[in-house]
Amino acid sequence: MKRTRSKQLMNRARKVIPGGVNSPVRAFGSVGGTAPFLVRGKGARIWDADDNEYVDYVGSWGPLILGHAHPAVLRAVRAAAASGTSFGAPTEREIKLAELVCSALPSVEKVRFVSSGTEAAMSAIRLVRGATGRSRILKFDGGYHGHADSLLVGAGSGVATLGIPGSPGVPPELAALTLQTPFNDVDAVADAFSRWPDQIAGVLVEPVAGNMGCVPPVPGFLEGLRTLCDRHGALLIFDEVMTGFRVAWGGAQVRYGIRPDLTILGKVVGGGLPAAAYGGRADLMGQIAPDGPIYQAGTLSGNPLAMAAGLETLRRLREPGAYVALEARSRTLAEGLAERAQAAGVALSTSAAGGMFGFFFHPGPVRSFADARKADPEQFRVFFHAMLDAGIYLPPSAYEACFVSLAHRPIDVAETLAAAERAFRKLRTARPRAPATGSRPR
């Protein structure tokens, strides 16, 4: 595929935007080559500035669960825009979306809308510290919860893709208050509580890790976190920015039957527009200003366009069979990739949960960020570009989950697996390896 126009746009962008992009992974730093500049999307497909067409498994990194430019969402946004794009004052749509969120998530009695997942995570951390009077937060190696100072310690996804351990500008005194243990290792969490008794305010976890690839929880892990938090007086925070309304109606907490104290939402809840939220028990949320002393505010919080898009998206997800369809598509893709990799003699581990899936060039199992980092980055790079040239748009990082939407059709899945079969054969030819068995989704 030619990307002449995209190359021109990237050269122009680098003169006025750091790296030419407004979020680092978009720069294709770990895979090389030129990032396509996108101009439009429809359903499961996108087109770049050179008019190349792709089947899209990024979906704006998760929000577009109905697909690009869904007619009902566009109608809702246009209707909202016709009445005004922002007020900085209460609107009824905020209430309606809050009521829908609270009805879907059993742990959420009250919710506060913000504009980004980073803002929601930052606010949730402040709340648990204020509510418990403690300073330390425990997160998991490779878990990414936005770019707030406290949360860049041991972050996966973009930070790992760039090969940097954290970020300059984060004071070491603040970083020291963030503890990290391996994902899916409840014994390590128990050890942290024993080493810092009465100091840990909360445990922050992606219930299905999506920023070290797609890594589901092993049986007993989330249950163990709930038990440990209760035992030690800490609060359990589920970061469901990615999993919320994607792995089930009501998110991972419904799928796995665990009730966190606080939940962070984003992506799907805004229907593709900038919106996020944090919510939980009424007594905790009652400590947020103006009801309580813990301050958080935002000019564009509850933006009417985002509320309209979120409402329409969630209403569509309540239709019968939506999550059965999403799960079937993601599992078909994960299983199909594993089968084709095995046939080509390529070591591959795959996973799927709801409307997300992932793969690692590693025989598996992959249960933690340490496991994920054993995957072969060169194989991923070659595979990524082979798929891109075949018209399949995957996340340009080995540490990101892939997303399906209700707009993906059987023909899209078949086209993807056919391209993968050719790409695996190319890998095998380019770099001989001993045959390995591709694992099935967990």
C-alpha cells in the first residue's frame, strides 16, 4: 500500500506537534514505518489519507463498540449540538446517563462524570486517600491507568512501547507512594499488605488487563483482592475504562461477580466522545465536593454531546444478543489466530474476553506483564506490517488489546484470518523456529 499522503502529513505534523502525534503510541515508534493518517470510518472499516481501506481492530482504542459513525449515535450528537455544545451547567442528559450507569453496575450508587480516563483515575485515587487517611496505592506491574504522576510507575502500554521505565517529571517522593506487584499474583499483594500495614489506601486493578495485551484474571485473583482489601481496611478500585460495558453489560465486575468499592469508567461510556466517570458506594461518593471536602471539578465534565453519544451507545448495547455477538467474534478471531499460527509453526498465545482479544508471539501462558514481555517484538513488528499491508488495522504495539465491534461482520473476520494465515507463513519463512502450539483463549 502507498502512504504518500500520510508521509507528507507526518512530516508536516512533526514541525508543530511533538513526534507528530497527540498520543505517543500513534507514532508507530515500536513497529516502524509511517502511521496512516485517517480521514473517515464507517462500521468496522476506516480509510486513510491515501484512500487505503482497513478492517479496524483499534476502534479509537475501545470506545467504538457500535462501530464507526453509527447512524443512531450521529443523530443523537447532532440533535444535542443543535441546542448548544457546552454549558458548564447541569443538564438532564447527565442524570439519564448516570441513572443508566448506576442501574448497570451493582457497585455504583453514585457517579461523577469527567472528561478522560486519566482524570477519572486521578480523582478516584484522591478519593480513596481522602476517605482512608492513608497515602499508599497498590497497582500492578504493566497496568496503565492514565498519565497522572502517581500512576506512571510500572505502567504498561504506551510507556512500555516506548521502552522507558516511567517518566521524568514525576517526583521520586510521589512515586514512592505507589506500590506495584505482578498481575494475577495475590500472594504478592498479601505480602505488600504485611510490609506496609495500615498504609495502603487502595488497590487499583484492571480486572482484565488491557495495557499489557489482553490478559484475563486467573481464578481466585480478583476474589483474593477483595478479601485482602476487606481484611486490611483498604478500598478496591476497578479500572474499567477498557472493560466497562465491553466485556459484559455492567463490565468485568458483573462478568466475574466481584463488587469493588470504586469503579473507573471511560471509552464506551462516552460513545466515542471525550467522557469518563468514577463511581461507587454512596458514602464514598458523598465525600466528593460539593457534598464533602474532597475536591474535583471540570469545565467540560458532563458535556452534552458526550452524554448524548454515551446514552445512545449504552441503549444499543442493552439490545438482546449484543454481548453474545461480541464474545463470539472476539473468540473466533483469537481461536482462528491460534490455529493458523500453529499450522505455520509459529509460537502464539491468544486470549479473549467479551469484545476484546489479544495475542502474544510467545507459547504462553501469559498471566502477567513479565510473561507479556517475553513475547518476540520482531515477530510482532513483521506480523503487524504484513497485516497492515493486507488492509487489517491492529494496534501498533505488542502491549495493547484489540477490539471488535457490533459492526464487524463475518466477512471482516474471514478477511482478517486469511490475511493472518499469509502473515504467519511469511514469518515462518523469514525466521525459522521450532513448531509450537498456539494456545486457546482463556
